[in-house]
Amino acid sequence: MNYDVIGDVHGQHDRLVALLRTLGYQETMRAWRHPDRTAIFVGDFIDRGPQQVATVKLVRAMVDTGAAKAIMGNHEFNAIAWATRDPDHPEKKLRRHDQAGNRRQHAAFLAEVEGSPLHAEIVAWFRTLPLWLDLGDLRVVHACWSDAAIERLQSHLGYGGALTDELVVGANRKGHWAHDAVETLCKGPEADLPAGKSFVDADGKKRTKARVRWWEQAPAPAAPVFFGHYNLKARPAPAGPRHACVDYSAGEGGTLVAYRWEGEPALRKTHFLWV
């Protein structure tokens, strides 16, 4: 099987259409398809960009018709938490609405769907997405492939590798056994900044921790690992012989990237395509 692994779209529907066309996909029977390839989306379909619902509908149609596979990104996880009541505090949601940074990060999506039946429908679909894909000869995760986190979660997942209701709640509770595992897979490991140091991220949130390039210290995996999340800025290229990030900041005006995988165990920069 040949796969096209597509990076974080972040509401850039028109750019996704342009990338699919570049990759040789055509829209037939209400979904974009390729005669002999399957797309894999690494998550983060929403937030930031101008075409939230259109992006989700396109990706979902491809998944529903078997033209693509998709996993959950941290923005889908956050959207689930935003819409899910806290069982211990029913008047609140798992992701706090009274924190300005949370709403600002989610604003583009909420502007299109907040309070509508479509909002609930999209979040319900997000909850069907697995946290990772292990297809034997290649692996896909949103932020960080961690054997320890995967082993911790594996036996507790629902149908198709999706988060159960209990895991959704637990993953939003610091101190719960599921919290660090889900955070690692969806958001990646982070390191504390020196005391008194901070920065403001692309969503306007103040951060006192910085993302770690985990793949630089990771042992060589048994199969190539593809991931998104890291908003890279350079010309697309493998992060290592068997590691490839496909997030090149499409949500911030960068390029929307795909890697055309054809079974090669060692990844090649010539297999990246982008718009």
C-alpha cells in the first residue's frame, strides 16, 4: 500500500484541495480519491484557518469512503474537552471556557459552529479518531511516538483505538494515569524554561515550557514514524532516516506538506510535496 501522509491542515481547505490535486487525487462520488494511493492525515484539522467546517467535511468524507485514514491531533482533543461536561463539576466543561487563551486558540472553529447541532456532530466524529496508527511498515502519531505511552493506553481504548468517555475525562486530569500518556502522544514532551522566562505561542497563549525535539534523541524505530504538530519553518526534509515531520506551519501562513511513502524504510527528501 502506498500512502500520502498529510500534515496539519488547520482550516486551510483550499490549500488542501490544491495539495490533493498536486498529489493526483480527484473528487469523485463526493470524496477526493486516488486510484492506487491512500491519504493519512496526522490531525489538527481545525483552528487558525479560514475554512473550518469545509476542511472537516472534506477529511471526513475521505475517511468515511476509505480514501483516507486520520488520527486525532491536540486541537481535536482540545475541541472534545471544550465541548464535554466535567462530571465532577457539571456546570463546567473539561476545558475551561473562562480562560481567555483557550477561547482564543479555538476561536476560528467556534465562529463557524458554536452552539449548533453541527458542533456536536463534528465533536462526536473527533471522538472516533484513534491516537495513533501502526500499519506495520509505517507508524503515524500527531506529536510523539512513545512506546511507553502506547502500552499504557492500549488495553483501555475503545473501538478503533478511540478514547473512551473515561479516558477523555482522565486525560484532562493532571495526576490521572492517562493524562501524561495522552499529552505525550498528542502534544509531545516539553521542558521547563528557566525561571522567569516565557513566550507567547501562535495562539496567543503564554508558555513557560518549550517543545522538545524528541526524535533527535529517540532510538531508530523499527518502521518509519510520521508526525505533525511542530510548526517547522525550513524546507521539508526528513527529521532523520526513519522520522518525518509533515507540519510546516500551514496554519500560520507556511506550507501544507505531504510525504509520498512507497514502502521505503529510509525516508527521502525527494518524497515531500507541498503547496
